[in-house]
Amino acid sequence: DLIAADRGRVKTTISHMHSYSQMFLSPYGYTTDLPAEYPEMFRAMEIAVNALTSTYGTPYTYGNTAVTI
């Protein structure tokens, strides 16, 4: 509901953040086909991971769920 309320402002969402295994994962997990918005999702994950790593020193793996896991 929050994302739907901000329609037009929200450009991408990341569906899975696994803090225990330090992974940022994007849709979809059932196929290796990437969604059309994947380049923007990847860019957002990269920015977030770089911010987390520079702030806390913890490296994260990131990418499409089906490919990364």
C-alpha cells in the first residue's frame, strides 16, 4: 500500500534483503529471465550495498534471486 500510494515517485523496489546472509535480492526467483526494470533495480541495489558497506563495513552480495542464490 505504501508503494502504491507513492506511485510515480517510486522507481524501483527491492523485494528481499537478507541481513543474516548479507544479500540484497531482486525479483524474480522462479526464473532467470530478468524484469524490464532490472537495470534500475541493480543500480539501486548497488547504491544501497555501497552505502551499507561504507557505513558498517559489512559487504553484501546483490543481484537477481535466481542467479545470485
